Amino acid sequence: MRLSQFHLATVKEVPADAEIASHQLMLRTGMIRKLASGLYTWSPLGLRVLRKVEAIVREEMNRAGALEMLMPTIQPKELWEETGRWQKFGPQLLKINDRKEQAFCYAPTAEEVITDFARNELNSYKQLPVNFYQIQTKFRDEIRPRFGVMRAREFLMKDAYSFHLTQESLAETYEAMYQAYTRIFTRLGLKFRAVQADTGAIGGNASHEFQVLADSGEDAIVFSDGSDYAANIEKAEALAPAMARPAPSAELKRVDTPRVRTVDDVTAHFGTSPDRVLKTLLVKGRDGLVALCLRGDHEINEVKAAKLAELPDESVLATEEEILAATGTRPGFLGPVGLPDSIPVIVDRSAAVLADFICGGNADDTHYSGANWARDARLTRVEDIRQVVAGDPSPDGNGTLQFARGIEVGHVFQLGSKYAQALGATVLDEQGKAQVMLMGCYGVGVSRIVAAAIEQRHDEAGIVWPEAMAPWRVAVCIINPKRNPDIAAAAESLYRELSERGIETVLDDRGLRPGSMFADMELIGIPHRVVVSERGLAAGTLEYRARDAEENRAITRDELFQLLD
Amino acid sequence: MRLSQFHLATVKEVPADAEIASHQLMLRTGMIRKLASGLYTWSPLGLRVLRKVEAIVREEMNRAGALEMLMPTIQPKELWEETGRWQKFGPQLLKINDRKEQAFCYAPTAEEVITDFARNELNSYKQLPVNFYQIQTKFRDEIRPRFGVMRAREFLMKDAYSFHLTQESLAETYEAMYQAYTRIFTRLGLKFRAVQADTGAIGGNASHEFQVLADSGEDAIVFSDGSDYAANIEKAEALAPAMARPAPSAELKRVDTPRVRTVDDVTAHFGTSPDRVLKTLLVKGRDGLVALCLRGDHEINEVKAAKLAELPDESVLATEEEILAATGTRPGFLGPVGLPDSIPVIVDRSAAVLADFICGGNADDTHYSGANWARDARLTRVEDIRQVVAGDPSPDGNGTLQFARGIEVGHVFQLGSKYAQALGATVLDEQGKAQVMLMGCYGVGVSRIVAAAIEQRHDEAGIVWPEAMAPWRVAVCIINPKRNPDIAAAAESLYRELSERGIETVLDDRGLRPGSMFADMELIGIPHRVVVSERGLAAGTLEYRARDAEENRAITRDELFQLLD
């Protein structure tokens, strides 16, 4: 591509609402332009990158035997009502009335439509397994769209749905998709981790998120330094400590602690460390209040807590009034000693092995020291209810856990029979009996990958694309062609030869000054820059610089071809 | 592709609402499935065809120097109000409120968004000309969606928009797009015509429709048998007859004609032919009624009539009451003789050369014979206001006009300054002066092409794809592999070799009986079918049949490769 015949419109200023690097750089390079909140136009430059991601996703899905199809973006309410998601999806679902006042939505995902397709098209176990996918525009009416295409309302997504007779077959396709995703992100040249994810309310059997690693990532992920274990923080298990609970050695002592409310207050007052302190949360359970006890240095994991039989799917803390009514004290002085028998006491694994601990006294301005389970405090059940912390042992027994930040760009999920059951999608098995199919679903945020890659790979000068995602692999820059026509001719010839070798090349023939030209090529992140200059022409060399290098180096044409092969 | 690993689901029955061949065949082959009125899911089979069309369109747009980009499907009301189209587009525009009650529409076309993009991105004449395009889902809320994807509500369209400083530059890009479209439809292997089209209310300078020829087409197109002139019927000019008007030779005679109202009645009553009869229509003009006079064998062309200065953009016939009030008679007895002076008399070119004609008497149950212009009847102006008919001379002077039916699949249009003016899209010219840009727009109905191709190319057995659009070029069918394992091996080896040669091949390894297998391959329109059978294996030949041939022929492997090269 000759840049003189392309539309490149880099800009210096970036709107103040662009908070993160990828959003800023996509605007500065002109890859995207905002049309309205959460709606972006992809310019020719941006689309070149988006299409490369799309092509790799498509190739790997096809290689894995998935069949591409295309579903409408506008989908009828009736179908979404069959699964109950017309209501349950909430206000993110963009609802639409057509001219006849029939209700539709703009699909944020396509389980309903594909399962409807499957119940009509699939009749026999002989047609299974089958894995359908599409790469199609989606819409989620985010309450607060932000970060450019990272959390846009309209976005490009690859969504796949597989259908099975048996769990074994589902697990096989799930594994194939896991491998396909691994190949996708490896080919894209991104650092990523496949992390175990919680299956949430759907209650499927297995789920992994594919996370592109970036310090600015919204998601906390944990991984082992001694194995390939990785999980998102909601899912990561905190193992029970290997040690047994020591026998009590101190007396239970009631201590006046005026205005000592927080864990910090308590450690300062008692001259101890937070891992010797027990904190108690009172939450609203399905039948009355429930006490959750953790070590002072640990935090509650709400996803784990939501799985307790005593708690609803979304639990909330008891109010100050409710706490006062139930215990006679205020938050800050709660503890398991002397708590009314009606309140179950669920204790985190790490907190359950404490002895001689400090906890609230269930009376204002009062704590206990030397408290012990069983002897002093009732313990209903021990559970894993906390967030893991760096240094925890890895749940697979190998190594210790480390933290990283990630951006979710892919998700594989064993849905089980949820949607097929709701829509009555059955096939006849070998015995001629109707069986509800099992399903898996597999998403990739195609447009989001572009932003995630930039978050992971940028510097002060701009984007540092991996080769597979760059709008062009090579930029050929011409210095002062008007003073020396040989330069233009040499650059043209180099550009032609690179193109003929199938190396995507952009020729910067805009006639800009070198500084502006180089700044543009660095900003838009072209991996390889070659300069044809008067001096180089005389010496028979080209000035070459890799995007991530500090210095130019002089190389011959042949060396350049070798390097790009 | 091995068919055993594909999802092919042909069906025998077709819903009664599928009226035309393409709709029926797309359902029978399983290419599409209906989700709701005007909304279709493209199955893996259908999508293979759609993507081939899309790829050819993209290649030719790129070759012509157009730059691909991607605009949101959901677009804000504010922008559509700037051009007035929020109202003017009518109920086909699908309007949507988001969760914050902001109004949007699902784009049926993207002039507003691209012109907004251009006014922000293009500042200097140096950036011109530029031609942006996208291949993106569109939505039109048709009152009566029908014919499957031929007139669906959601559809895939390629829309391009070019920007220019001068009319000369616009004309150049328009010509380049015309040539690109010609290449697209030629490569697709379709019989088509580029026909002159009316520029309508937008009033641009030039417009051509690309019509795929098919007897079932909705559009009437006319073409010359002696040149490459072609136009849609609205646009086709009816030349003035070469002859001058003969001098009057008959007396004007008032004739009682009870109940003689229609042209047929008149010709029967007077024993003459309709080309000797003048018919008169009274329509509501901008200032009172206007008379339009045509030969009895001609029909009014409403698009031409709408361009008369006296008429509004959409004119309607006067009511019986209005006619009675203005002329004292009822429809059926109108004529130019004695019509009140306040009513302009616009006469079609062919009617203007009539002499001694028959016309209504402007009194109930009365006609005139021997009527003549000037002597008996006032003639305000002669205009081309009729539909052309077969046998009319071609407007370019070469040959006579013939009729055909077509399906509009592409449209190129010189928009001029309409949208750029409305949105204030200007660039600085060489003198540093702001100039409103000129625009062209260029659409291709990507999904519609698939249906149009089927309308043009099908027979009783099913679709007859041109090579470029076929889901696969070749089908390799295996007969009785279980009885003779050599057959399966030979078919596998043939399949592999074809695939390695880059020839898209499907291996029918489903183990069906020959009849079912052949019926499927003919139904889905595979251009080349090769059968590996016991007999052929013994003779060292393959049974080959082209989709459009009547008979099999035995050919060798090498002959097959030659044939497909």
C-alpha cells in the first residue's frame, strides 16, 4: 500500500475521556473514531488490524472443525422468553420494537437462536457432535461504556456453540476449543494465560477464561510459579493450611477497646499482626443472618460465599440496625464468642486453624483476646470463602501463587443442558430415545483483542504490534526523494520486491520530513522500518530499525529479506 | 470438506410462503433458515456462498483503490436529523431507544455517518479523492418482507462513499466503480446489465443500476438490440417520433358515446386502433389541475411526470369530484378540446404528432373524432412522459428497445453535494478556501446477489451455481465403499489431490445411496460431480458430469484435472 493513496490521519491531541493507553493510542493513530457513547467507527487503519485478528480466529476455528454460519443481529423476543433471558439479561439487552410493534433485541450473544436452529436441524445422534460459530456484531447496552473498544456497546465477537449427546463428547470439543484458543493467542503474538473461571449461576461443569496479560487489566488472575495452574481470583481455591489447629494456650480475656474498630486499630491496640486477628462479617442469608469469619489479613471472596447453602446468589451485608438487633452491638465489635445460636458461623479454612486469637466482643468497645474455637466459640462449618493472596500454596500442590492483571479476551464454557432443556432441543439416541443435547459455548472478543494487545504492547512512541496483528509488517520510508530521484526509484523497487514476496509493506511516499514520518510509523506500530536515504544508497545499504529496538542498523537488501522470511 | 463432518440438511418440503425459486431453493438446500419475518440465519452451506460473493466484492473494491472501514450499525438520531432523514426515511428506519432513552436507528445505509467521519477527517484537497467502503449488516424495516433474502429486513450490503473536490474527479471515481462492478458481476459468472437509472429526488448527476437478468425479476429494464444502451423503465427516454405532425384532414366531430369509457371501448366503438386515440389524465399539480395527454396505447411514466415543473414530487390523480367540478364531466370522457384555460395541457411526444385523433368530449357520454392539435385543442407543452414500449427506437439512435426483467443488485450514484452540504463537510482547496465536497455512493446487495444468482440459474433439480459462487467446485461421490474398500481409498486420494491443487472439493462420504447423494449434489448446485465406482475403478476412469450437462461421461483423472484447471 502506498501511504499517499491510504487514509492515515494521526492526531496529537487525545480527548480527556480516553483514560487508558489503548484507547488513547487507537484515537491518536486514528484507528477508531467515536460516533456516540460506546459506538466506534473503525478507520481503514484500524480495520486492517481487526481483520487480521478475525482471519486468525476464523482459520483456527475451521482447523478445529467448527462450521461457520451467520445469525441475525436482530432476534425475536419470543425466543428470549423461552429461556427467561428476556427479563434476566437486564438492561444490557437492547430492546427494539419494529414498525408492527413486535418486540426484538439486538443480540448480545446467541444461545437462544443457535439452540432454536439446533432443535430444528438436529434430529439424530448421528449429526453430533457439531460445533457452529459465527463472527458477528454484538450489542450490549453498557451502563457506562468506556475505554474505547475495550468496553464498547457495539463490538465484534466470535461466538461458537457445540452440541453433544454425551458429557464425554462435550469435554472433547471443549478441549479442542481450548487448544484452538491457545493457538489463536499464540499466533497473535500475545502473552496470555488460560485461567480457570467460575461457572457461576449457569452451573456448567468447566470454564476457562483466556486473559491477555496487561498491568492495566481489569481482572486479577493468579498463577502458580511451580506449575501451569492459573485461575481468576474468584475461582482460585485457598487450600486448607497443612497444620492442624494448635490447642488453646491462653485464657479468654475480655478487653475494653474504645473506638478500636478496624483490623488496623486492633493490631495497633494489641501489638499483634493481622493474621492473629479474626474478623467477622454478618450477611443476610436465605433464613436470617449468617456470620462469616476470616483472618484479619484476608478478604472475603463473594463468588465463593455465594455458593454457601445458607446464602442467596447475591448476598449483602446486614445493616447496622440488623446487627444491633441481632447482637446488641455495632459492626467493628462482632465476633463468634457468644453469638446467638440462631446465627450459623461459617469459618474460612485459614481462620479455622487459629488459636488464641483476638476477635470482637459482641458488645460496643469490647474485644476478646485468647479466644479459641470450640472452647470459646461455636464453629458451624469450615469453608473456603476467602480471596487467595500472593504466596498461598498453589491448589494443584506445586509452587506458590502469584498475581497478575489480565484482560479477558476469550471464554470457553461447558453449558451442559441449560439452553437445550429450556428450548426442548433433543435428538434421538442410538436406541431411538429423545435426549436433550449438551452444549458448550466459546467466545472470543475480536475487537477487544485489538485493544488488549495495545495495552500489553506499547511504549512512549506508540503501539508495538506483534507481527501478526500489524497493519503492515514493514514500512519503507523515502528521505528527500525530490533532491535525488534515485532514492524514490530504489524505494519503489524495494517496495515492489517486498510486496511480491508476500510481505505486507507500506511505502511512505507522502513526502513528509523524516521526523514526522518516523513518528507516524512508530505511533502506528509497524514492526520493521526501512529507510532509503542518500547515504545508504551510496553505501549499498538500508537503514533498518525494529520497532522495539533502540538503534538503527545498516543492512543489505538480502539481509532484510532474510530477516523478514 | 468431508460431508460427514459438515452440516448439510436438505429438506423436501418447502413452506407455502416461499413464492419464488430462489427462496424455495435456499430453504430446500438449507442455505438459510427463517428466524422471524425478514430475518434469516445463514447455515454453513449458505454462508460459504455468501462469503464467496463478499470476497469478490472486497477484492474488486480494493483493486479499484477503495479503502475498507467499518461503521457502527447503531447510529445516533442527532446525525440523521442533520440531513432530515430521521423523518424522511419513513417507517423503514428501525428506531431504537437505549437504556438512557437516547434515540438511535439501525443503519439502512450510512451517508450520515461517513459524511460525519469525512467532515472530521478530511481537511484539505490533498486528501482527495478518497473512496471509503464497508461490508456491513444493514436493516430496513420492510412493511412486507418477502422472497427470503431477496427482500429481507436484515441483509449484508457493501456500501462505498467517495469524496471529491471537483465534478471531474467524482466522474472519474464513478467510472472506476462502474468498471469495478462490471468486473464483480462478470467474475461472479452472472448475466447482468448496467442500466441507466433515474436520480430521483436527490437530483444527482448520474446513476446506474446493476441488474441481474432473471424472468422473475421485479424490475423492468429496457435495452437496445443495436447498442449497449440499457436503462430501467423509469429512466428510459421515449424519443420524439421522427415524423412531423400531419396537417388536419378530418372535421372535428362530436359523437355520442354512451358508456364508452376505456380505450378498449373507444377503439371498439370507432373501429380504430388505440394509437389513434388520445387519452387524457387529470392530476393534481402544484397550482391546480394539470392535463396529461398520451396515445391510447401508451402508459404514463410517473417518474418522468414527477419532473414536470407543474407537478409535485408525488402527484396523484384528481378525484371524480374534482374532475366534475373542473370540467363538468367524469373520468372516461376527458379530452383536450374545450378544456378550461386554467388547466395546462402537457402532451407526450408521441401523442403530439397525432392528427385527426379521437378523444373525450369533456361531457358525459361524448367523444370527438377528427380532433387536431392547435386547430381544435390547446397544447401547452410537449414532453416525454410515457413508458417506452418494445420496438421504440433506442434513445442513443442505434437499434430498437427490447424488454427484460432484472433484479437490482448494485447501484452507483453521483450524489453531488447533498449530504456534504447538509453536514457542512468542507475541505480547503488550493487557494485555502473552504469548499463543500462532492460525493458518490456505490452499493452492492451482497446477500441479495446470492438469491438473484439462483433466480437466474436453476433447473428442476435445483441450483446451478456459477463456479465462482458454488459452495464447492467439485463433489466427489463414493459408491458402495463398504463392499469395496478400494473405492473409498481411490475417492480419498482423488479428494486429497484436488484439495492440494487448490480446487475446493467436497467428499460425499456420508454413505448414502447414489440416488440421494446425486440429488443432494444437484440440489445444492455443485458445478462438477465425479463418481468413484466399482466399474470405473476397473476401467481406470471416473464418471464425470457437469451440473448443466444431461449425461455422464467417463474421464481419466488427468482429464479431470485439465478440465478444472
